[in-house]
Amino acid sequence: MNEESVFFSRVLTELTLSFHIIYATIGVGVPLMIMIAQWVGIKKNDEHYILLARRWARGFVITVAVGVVTGTAIGMQLSLLWPNFMELAGNIIALPLFMETFAFFFEAIFLGIYLYTWDRFENQKKHLLLLIPVAIGASFSAVFITMVNAFMNAPQGFDIVNGELVNISPLLAMFNPAMPTKVAHVVVTAYMTSAFVLAAIAAFRLLKGSNHIYHKKALFLTMKVGLVFSIATAIIGDFSGKYLAEYQPEKLAAAEWHFETEESAPLILYGILDDGEVKYAIEIPFALSILAHFNPTAEVIGLDQFPEDETPPLYIHYLFDIMVTIGMSMVALSGLYWLGKILKWSFVNSRWYRWLIVLGGPASILAIEAGWWLAEVGRQPWILRGIMRVEDAATTSPHVDIMLILFAGLYLVLGVGSIVVLSRMFRKNPVEQEIEDRHAEKGGDML
């Protein structure tokens, strides 16, 4: 084993996944947002929502292009950095990898047709139908690739006899115990995050002096959708905790700093770990037993039941805190906004509240990142839980550090480039000007 190669392989994989997940999340969630906006526009006969869908679709194309590049990088790095893992897993879990590619092409074909035919449909309902395969393809791309990740956490569908793979069942490998909660959590959080990112953009435009009704409608729609999916995320997160308690108790114990197996286990929030002692934490009695087993007196397995070399890094507790805190904050932020609109509370239209909504966009992305770091680091030391350790899966090439530098440069160019292109695209074509142009073309009233 080359320890340096293992280290740089870890760093490069984490860098690639952390960068890719931003574009992948937007790529999964935004098509649904486009479809909802266009559907609302058709239902209400409101051209503002139609225009909203149109402008979101333009920006979406840029994120898709970057997502393709980073997704390709991940596929290449799996083979180059983790050859032993791919040699084993490639014989078992290759089917969803192939299906993910098919789902992407399915999405890309209909997305191209959708964009090209904007002004070629007199009936907007027929044009809306083109978005259905786009949204389905985007979501199923996430479903299939998450199946692979779920397999890494709960490998099944094969046996190893005398070092040889036998009794391989790709379908059994795909539909493993981790699959339902992982897939649901990934897809729903993508919808939630996309809604809050778009809400942040609308709130920012309102703060910068563009008081157009278009931005107000965009903010109301995205915050409403964000509320629905943030609540769904919290519910699915509860099911995820119960999955961990049954199938990956060491990950749950490490994330919750639950060191001793006990009944009526409390939930530890925040705090710091100092020489094995938890300080400054908030302790909620019985809450971990409820989270793990929906029973306040249930026994929850602690880290004392696992060998030290199979215990995940304890810093994942901080990742759990970040993810949960942001998630619940977004439920509260969107819930108050929705309730405030109904009850006509003025503070939801104030500058300080809109600044909170603006901060909610990047905060949601940070929560996504923390969730993925928690999921991947919490599986350590395994790349394939119980079967193959990370160091046994890695390449022995001495050149991974050079790859790290090259890919870091690539991601810097892609990240900055996409931001510049998107900002110029919308700055040169402000919504006010586009509304005027479309008003002049149609002779109708969009103002």
C-alpha cells in the first residue's frame, strides 16, 4: 500500500464530489422547478410564471454542461484512483451506472427539444409535456447513481467464495437496504436546495432595487415549494436515522457521540470533544432512542461495541449538526414566510428577512455538502462496508498528487466560468427588458 497515494486519492475524490454535488443537485432540482413555474403560468394564465420557466431553463443549460464535465471526471477517477474497488464492484453494480447514462441522455434530448421549441407551440400545455421527461430523466439520474452509493453502504447481491465472486444478482445489489432512504433523501434534498437557491436569487434582486412583480412571484413560488420539500427532508431524515440504527449503528453512534450502549439514550447536539469528554453540548433526553427506534426507552448501540479500527471519525458529529441545523432553519424560514404571507405579516417583506432568504441559498448548498461528507466519511474505514477497506481499494500510482493539482485547476476554471457566464447572461438581458420586449411582440399586458 502506498499511503501517499491513498491520501491524495481521498483528497481528489472528496474535491471532485464536493464540486460535482453542487451542479448535480441543481441539475436534479431545477427541472422540477421549471415545470412547476410553467404549469402555474398555464393554470393562472400568467405570463410572468411562463417567463420565469423560460429564464430558469436558460441558466439550467449552463449548470448541466458543467455537471457533465464533473460527472465524467468522477467516472474516470473511480477507475484510476480506486481500481480494486471497480474490479470487484464493476461486476455487481454496473447496471445502475449504465442506466444513469441512459437517464441523462433521455433528459438531454428532451431538454434540447424543449428549449428549441419555446416559440413554436401555440398551446403551452403541449410544450409543458416536454418537461416531464426532462424532470424524470434528471431525477432518475440521481436515483441510479445513488443506488451505487447505497450499495457501498449495504453491499449485497453476491457471495465471495475462495476469493471468487459467485451468485451475482445485479437487481438484488441495486435494491439493497440502504437504497430507499438514500435515494429519497438525495432526490428530495435536491428539490429543496434548488428551490431555496432560486428563492435567494429572487430575494437578492428585490433587495437590489428591482421591485418588479416578477421577482415577488418567483420568491413566493420558490419559498412555497421549498417549505414542502424541507418538511419532506426532515421526515425522510428521521427514516434515515432508523436505517442507520439497524444497519449501520457505528455511523449513527459516531455521528451522535454515543459512546456507551444504553437504553433511553439522549441526543447530543453541538458541543466539542475534548480528550474523549463531550463539553458544551445540548442533551435532549430519550431523543436518540426515539430517533433510532421510535421508542423512548429503546436500547441504542454505542461505539463500545465496535473495534477501534472500524470506528468512523468522530468529527462527523459536527457535519451532522451543520446539516440538521440548516435543514430545520430552512423549514422555519420558509414556514414563517408562507404563514406571514397568509396573515399579512409585514416583516416577511422586510429587508432583513429577505437577507435571511438570500443566505438560505448558500446555506442549503452547505447542508448538502455536509450531508454528503457525513455519508461518505461515516462509512470509513470501508469503501465497501464490511468487504473492502479504502486503503485496499486505492491505486498505488505515485502521480495522484499531480492529478489533484490539475483537477483543482479545472474545477476553478469551471466554477468561475459558470458564474461569469450566468451573471452576464442575465445582466445583459434583465427581466424588465425582456418583459417589455415580449409585451411589444404580443401586444398583451405583462406589466
